[in-house]
Amino acid sequence: MSTSPNRQRLLLIIAGIGIGLLIVDSVIIEPLGSTWTDHAAEILKLRADVADGHNLLARGPRLLQTWADMQRGALPRDQAQSEHDVISGFEAWSRTSGVELGAVKPVWKHGATDAYSVLELRVDATGPLGSLSRFIYELERAPLALRVESIELISRDDSGQRLTLSLIVTGLKLAPLEAKS
């Protein structure tokens, strides 16, 4: 059985069209579809960025006020003055709350950048739970840029009336540590 030349030609044309369509799909249509998808994702990301920018602009005055408050509450540039202010604060808060202040150990640490440094204090205070709660309240509402990093509460008697509070508190100084001479 021999196939007619017209039929062979028709099969070759159909095969050529099929191969051509596969080439067009892999060279033109698929990359265009991929590019279209990438561009659509980029447009969504840019729209989200623009929305975030508008939100940031709307919050700008409030953020500037918060930053000004943080700068006002930051510890003084002088290390000795900073330590004095914080330790005096702890003494005042202990008198106000009625707790017995134990050791207050300050240690200066470098910040993650040169724009600031941190005063870390380990503080021990002893008293009843109500007084210790008041002490923490006074510490938290102080105008100084202090943050309680860690709290440990230990009972010193069987009835739990006498407690010891161990705190790690950090204070922010918006200046780097000076080199020790």
C-alpha cells in the first residue's frame, strides 16, 4: 500500500504546523505568560509599598512626637551623670514604694550601632508583693528611657510575705560609649 503524495504532503504540513506551534509556545507564549505573571506580582508589591508609604506619611507627626519623647527621656550623654540619675531614681522609687533596695550594679554596653549605648542595671529589692508591685509601677512610669528586660521573684520566708525582686533594667543613651583612657 502506498500513500498518495497528497496525503504525505498533508501529514508533513500538519506535523510542521504542530512543531511550529510547539516552538511558538515555548519561545513566545510561555515566556510572555511568565513575564506577565512576574509583572502582575511586581505591581501588587509596588501598590502595597505605596500604601505603606501613605500610612507612614499619615503617622509621620505621631512618629516624630514619639521620637522627640524618646530623646527627652534618654539618659544624659555623660556616663557618670546617667548612672547617678538612674540610681537616684531607684532610690526614690524604693522610698515611694516602701521596698528595701539591695544591690544596684550598673554596666555600660555598646549598642548595635555607634548611635547609642545601653546602661544595664541589675537591681535587687526586698519587700511584700504590694510594695514590689508599686516599685515596678514607679519604674515603668518614670520619664527615663528604661526598659525592664527580666524579672525574677523569690520568696524569702515560708509564708511568702517577704519577697526578693531581681530585675535587669536597661537604659538608653543616644550617644556611643566614650573610649576609656
